[in-house]
Amino acid sequence: MATLSLKDVRKSYGRTEVVHGVSIDVADGEFVVIVGPSGCGKSTLLRMVAGLEEISAGLIEIGGKVVNRLEPRARDIAMVFQNYALYPHMSVFDNMAYGLRIAGIRGEDLKARVAKAAAMLDLAALLDRKPRQLSGGQRQRVAMGRALVRNPAVFLFDEPLSNLDAKLRVSMRLQIKELQRSVGITSIYVTHDQVEAMTLADRLIVMNAGVAEQIDTPMALYTRPANIFVAGFIGSPAMNMIVGEVGGARRGVVLNGGREIALPKTKLPPAGTQIVLGIRPEHVKLATGKPDLALTVAAVETLGADALAHCRLEGDVKGRENEFVVRLPGFTRVAAGDALSLSFDKRAVHLFDRASGNRLADV
Amino acid sequence: MHRATFPNRWLPWLLIAPQLAISLVFFYWPAVQALWQSTLRQDPFGLRTAFVGLANFRRVLFDPAYLNSIQVTAVFSLLTAFLSMAIALLLAVQADKIIRGRGLYRTLMIWPYAVAPAIAGMLWLFMFNPSFGTLAAIPRALGIHWDPLLNGTQAMGLVIAAASWKQISYNFLFFVAGLQAIPKSLLEASAIDGAGPAKRFWTIVFPLLAPTSFFLLVVNTVYALFDTFGIIHAVTSGGPGKSTETLVYKVYNDGFVNLLLNSSAAQSVILMVIVIALTAFQFRYVERKVHYG
Amino acid sequence: MAEGMVGTSRRSIATGHLLLILGCVIVAFPIWYVTVASTHSLRTILNPPLPMLPGPEAYANYFDAFTGSITRIGGVSVERLLVNTTIVALGIAIGKIIISMASAYAIVFFRFPLRMACFWLIFITLMLPVEVRIMPTYKVMVDLGLIDTYAGLILPLIASATATLLFRQFFMTIPNELFEAARVDGAGPWRFFKDILLPLSATNIAALFVILFIYGWTQYLWPLLVTNSSSMNTIVIALRKMISFADADTPWNLVMVTSVLAILPPVLIVVLMQRWFVKGLVETEK
């Protein structure tokens, strides 16, 4: 166990910079998740920590020691790969023991350590099998066992659950979280699945096109996203975004199409500022009094516990094509073609600067 | 494709050195020498050497004996390739058809691959030996005066038979693999469309087998050009009267036996050009799936 | 065509078997012929037609062959011939495998300047079979003093490119992640090769071994040039000598025995290692 520090870490291929200066101080035992869409640089960042990619600029420190020039094996890290990367011709036991053997550990000591890790991951019965005889979930656990058995300073996970089916993913991520809690090893976890990210992380790094858009706890990212990208990335279904400007008769914003939303308690930027208003589907409800928005339902997703009403919004909408999603309680009777009167939870309204995308007002 | 690699600087050189060394000493250096020698005229004792440019090539290409070699080689290659491929295809189609015994048949068909071409030639010589060969009775029964050691056409026939026989296994294995790669659903669809077995074969199987056939054609041609030196040397020594003197055999004969060094070198160079063309052709059109570099 | 499928009648399958049996007969006949011939007396052989079944002289012929009769014909004992040919075949097979694996390993798993140039240098040698550079290569052998030596028989044939290409192709199918996992586990180049690459290459090596052993065993032109003394001949060359110097006294029955001995080892290897061999052959060339 150790701390991990990234100081303005950058990566370039030739002239093209793909990771633009990421910095974070990870505490000992903390679980940090790097999340973002494909191609955002999250895997590259992870591999730089692992030593599998060269660092173009910046420093990486593990336990206070700069590791930029060190080989992976010298950094005291262990990694779980997306495709598990198990040695196909070796048994589960040998897969887990391989790194230890290279480090010179033998005999009873070796067996004990493998047994302990196997017990933690429920692999004791599978030690003699070969990878091809295992299911996806089992292989996943062997990959984790291989990392666990080395007792490293830092655990690195590269989208380990991507190849599993949905149900397995849910159960495995809880197992991973519990495991990490019990062994207390500092962990960096990469995923593109924001639900997974929110579940596992003590803190999240949200990445987009090589930039760390925001680094914060899950709840902070949810309630106070720093910009439009983070706001749209975190939370499912995604936040609704409507273009507008500050002003109007009442103190608030005027949305495209002329609708006015009064925001009395909000600290507003100067009138005329071009903004994007964001409101999550779960913060929109059927209006009891005067509605903030009146829309027609285009389609309904009945999920049982919820009903997602996809509505059409005329005018220029930022983010998605004229779509506005409302999450209603499951028993609500709503169908395509219905007219809905909606009101926003004013405390949950987000305002972003249209030009820069950054967060504006404090709600 | 991004390829993860080790960072060592000296180790790779060490690993690749043996092959490079041998290639340099036993391939490139002799090849360069052949090129150089082909432009010289030397007497066999090396006393006088004159640079003559392309004169050797001109001489070779207009030499009737060389043209004869080309003809012999062409006839030999084409007939061998055609014969061995046709028989192999026929047998492969049958093997693909049946259920039981496929493994046994394959085992029985593999043998000739393990037999040296020279020995293949000798085997056929034994069988058709005019004095004591059992099978010599067959051409005699047909009224032919059987004496391959004196009759050029008969010698050619014998050599072609031996060369084809040897290649059948190799072609068989590849045709079987090629046939198995054809999706059954295509054949079933065409059967439903009303095509009988013969039609199915010619309109679906044969065209889909084209890449394999093409590949085998090139391999068989290369085989006929080069690997058959043994057969010819062992059975006919290029005779009788140069009727079985292929290009490769001529290079050997002129160079080693008759010590016409420069002519032999020039012929080697010509052969090199042919091989390069064939190999380039093979890699460009046949192995299009494989990406080098 | 799937059997049992629409259009494959019982008759068609029967024809199939018939043709295949015919094919096997054609294919096996010459070998059968010479095996049978090796079990008959000289007199039987010289009086065609040769009986189709093995004869009573098997023990006598083979005993004769191994106790010096062949030496009388060809100047060298048949055991020595077999030893020579085995050494050459094994030398070529093992040598080629080791050298090619090493080169392919270097090309795929390392970055070094001129890497691709080296690859092309090796690749081009594919286009130059030994038959094409006979004279100059022979001269090199003379200059290096390698005539009539095992090294002379083996070395020039050891470095052609097919095996290197095969290994390179195979190595390129090893997932990057496997390589990286090994690196993270602490494996350096040697460990990675020994613990991971080698076991995974086992099938390829087996197939290649069969192909190369046969290649080495059946070499003709090269041993012909490079060996002058009878004691260094391979069995194939010795056989040819026996035939070409045949006269009225040639003990053909013993020549047949030698032929059988020249055919047997590679055939055995092919038949025994059939599965790997077929798979490897089809994969190699494709």
C-alpha cells in the first residue's frame, strides 16, 4: 500500500498530445476510477502508471518515489487486464504463482500466498484448471487473483468487467469493491461505464479527449458537474440540456422557444448571457400548478420501477436532438401523444455558459 | 498494429545474427558472385578473365540447347502440375464426400510426401525397368517398344509420372482443406435451387476453390522447376539426348560437369529472375491476406 | 459436399470410396512394390513379373545389407548412410527451428534500428532456392573448407526464410495483453520466451519439425555437390550411385533394401506425427 501521485502527466505520440496534463494525489487505500468515453485517454493514463507506456512529461510517484523511468516490475504494481491475459497453457495456480516465482518465492511460502488469494476470490476449487475450462467470470477472478497475490503498492484495473454480461458485471463490481476495502490497496480503475464508476469510486477522474474534466467524489460530480461534458456523462439517463439566455420578465432564464423559467433563489450571471440549462430527468415532475414546460410525449420506456417519457422539444437544443426525458414513477399512466405539463425542481437546475461549457451559477 | 515490445537494445541483434550471418555467407554472397560471374568470360583454369557484359546472356538465350531446356521445362511443369492437381482434386472431392475412413485414407495418401523426389524417380524406374520391371509389361502389351533409356518421349513420360505421383499428397491435403472451408450452406442452397452434383461442383465448388488452386498451381510450378532435379538426375541424367534436360539440370550440367562456368552463371541469373517473379506473384496475388511489415 | 446431404446418394458414396481406394493403391503401389522386392531373392526380381506379396528372403536380404553387402556395392555401410542422413535431417530441422525462432522473436518483440530492413533481407532469401546459386555457393564451401563435412551439408540449408515467416506470423497472434501481463509479473525476454512463447508454439514446432526433417532427409542436389567421399554420402545419393553404376552383377534385391531404408524413417515420422504435420503444413503455406 502506498500513495500515488500524478503531477501534470502528459502523453504525446510524435507531435500529437493525447493526454493533456493530469494531476491527482491519491491517498493510501483510496479507490480512484478513471472514466470517460472511448478514446479519451484513460487507458493510456493507466498504462503510464503501469510503465507500459512512456511518460512524455510530468511525474508519477508511487509511495513518494518517482517511477517515470522504472520498468513495470520495479514499480510494485499489479494489473488486471480487460481480456484477463491469462497464460493459456498454465493452470490457475501457475497463473497466479508466476509473478511470485520470478520474484524468487518458492515452496510453502508460495503455496500459502496463492491459497490465501484463492480463498478471497473463491478460486480454491479451480486451482488445477486451465483458463479455457473457466467461465468469463471465473477467468476474471483468476486475473484478479494474480494481481492480489503479489500484494502490490498499487492495483491497476483496465476495464476488467467490459467482457462480462450485465448481471455478472453488477455482482463482480460489488465483489471488487469489497475486496479492495478488505485489503486496503490503493487502486486505479479504468472504465467507460459510468454506473460502474459511480459505484466503485472513492473519487472519479472524468476524462474527455485527453483532459481531466473534473476530479471529485461521485456525489459531487453528480450534484455539481464542472461543465457540460461531465454533466452529460454522469447520470443515466443523461441530463437534459436546453439552450437559452439570462433575462426575461421574471428573474430567470429564457429558453429557446420563448419559455421563461423563473429562478428566484439562483445567483444569476448578467442578463443576456448565453446559457445552457441542465436538468436531470429525475428532477422533473408533473406540474401541479403553473408548468415550467409543456411538451408532447414521443415515446415511453416502461422500466417497471420508472417510466421514462421521451418528449419532443422544439427549437435549438444543446446535446441531443430536440429530446427531453422525464423520469416518472412507474405507475404513471402516460403514452405517446400525451401532453405533459412539467415543472423543475429549482434546486436541481444547472446553468452552464454556452460558449465555454463551464458551470455558471450556484444553485 | 501497436505492438508491445521489450526495451532491450543488444539482445535482438544477438538473436537475429545467426540467420543474418548465414544468409549473407550462403545466400547473398553467392548470389552476387553468380551475378558477377555471369558477366565474365573465364577459361576453366581461371587464367584469363574478361568482362563481357550481357554477352553470356545473349549466347544462352539464343542457344538451341537452352531453348530446348525451356521447352522441356515448360512441358514438364505443366503436365506435372496438371496431372497431380487433377488427380488430387478428384480424390479430395471424394474424401470430402464420405464420412467414414477419412482419417485412414489421409494416412494412406500422405506417404509420397515423405519420399525424396530422387527416390520417387528411382521407384518408378524400378517398376518400369525394361529388364525386370513388372509394369514394363503394360506399354509392351500396348504394342509400344518400351525403352525409356533410349526413347526421349518415354523418358519424359516416366519422369512426369514420378514427379506427379510425388506431388499428389501435397495437393490432396490442400484441396481437402480448401473444400472443407466451403460453407455447407452454399451447397445446400444450390441443391434446393435444383442443381445436381456435377453442376454444384462446377458452379460453386470449383470457383470457391480458386484461391487454393491458384496457390497450388504456383507451388507446383516452383516444385517442378526446382525440386525435381533429383528425379531427373537419378532417372535420366537429362537424357536420352537432352530430352529431359530441364533448366535447373542444365545449370548443373553446364557448370559442374562441363565446367562452362559463365554460361552456367548466366543461366542461374535467369532462373533467379524467374523465381523472383514467381514468388512476388505468389505473395502479391495469392497471399493477399497476409500483411508483411 | 456434406455426406447425407441432398444429392449424395448411396451410389455416389460408394463411388467415392472406390475412387479413394484406387487413389490409395496408385499412391501406395510404388512403395509397396519396392518393399516387396526387398524381400525376394535377386533371381526372383530379375524374372518379371514381380510377385505381389512379400517373399521369403526378407530376413536374409536385410541381414545381408546390415553386414556389409552394401559396402561392397557402394563403398560405405548402410548404417553409416543412415547415420549421415539422420544427422543431416536432424541438424537441418533443429537448426532451422532454433535460428528461425530466434530471428522471429527479435523481429516481433523488439524494436531496433534496421529492424524492417533485416526482415526484408531474410524474406528475400525465400526467392533464392539453392538450385539457383549452385556454382557460387559451392565455391564458398570450398573456400571455407566445408566439403565433405556435416557442417557443409547442413549450414547452407539452415537459414531459409519460411520458418522465420511462420514463427513471425504466429508470434504476431500473441495478444499484447499477454505480453504485458508477463512484463507486469516481472518476466524479462528470456523468461517470456521460455515460459510463455515456447509452450504456446509447441504445435507449430512439431509441425515444422516434420516438414523440415523430411526436407533435410530428401535433400539431393546439395549433398551431391558437397560430398565427394562415399563415407559422407546420404542414403539418397548412395542409392543413385548404385543405380547409375548398375551392371549385370548388381544385387538388385539389396538395392531394394536400401530404398526401403531410405524411405522408411521419414514416412514413419509423417505417419506418426500426422495430425500436427497436416495442420502445420496447411497453416504454414497459407
